[in-house]
Amino acid sequence: MITAIVLIKTSVDRIPEIAEQIAALDSVSEVFSVTGTYDLIAMVRVRQHEELAEVIPGRISKIPGVEATDTHVAFRTYSQHDLEAAFAIGLDS
């Protein structure tokens, strides 16, 4: 699974509506409303790199009110859930 973190600038008067539209897209697992330079951060998960082009410039960027995107593709994913599972290997409950 390929994970992309998409930083999104939007029309500030439409942030909630735009976030909901992005969250409704296939391949988008979460959308966060954030402070700072960007208004939203979307987590996009796809099986092949080519699908990123379909989702990000093909759908997210075409939503009215989306002004710019900045995409970062993850090399690896580390999470608390993964760490807990790794430490639990071989332990009896």
C-alpha cells in the first residue's frame, strides 16, 4: 500500500465543505483541518503509484475551492499499533 500525505490550501470560507468532499473520495482515509500554512491534510492510500495521479490532481485538485496541493509520498509507515504488535509476538496472553 502506498501512502501519500497531501497538504492542501483552500478557500478559507469553505474549509469544512471541502474537507467533507475530499473525505468522501475513494482512497482518502482521513482529512485533518489544521493550523499553519495549509488548511487541510489528507491521507491518501493506493495500491499503485499511478493511482496517485488519479486521486490527487485528478480529483482532489478539481474540487472547487482547492487552491493548491503539496504531496509527500511515504517510504515507510511507523505507528504505535505496529510497535505494539511487534512487541507482542511470541507472548502468551
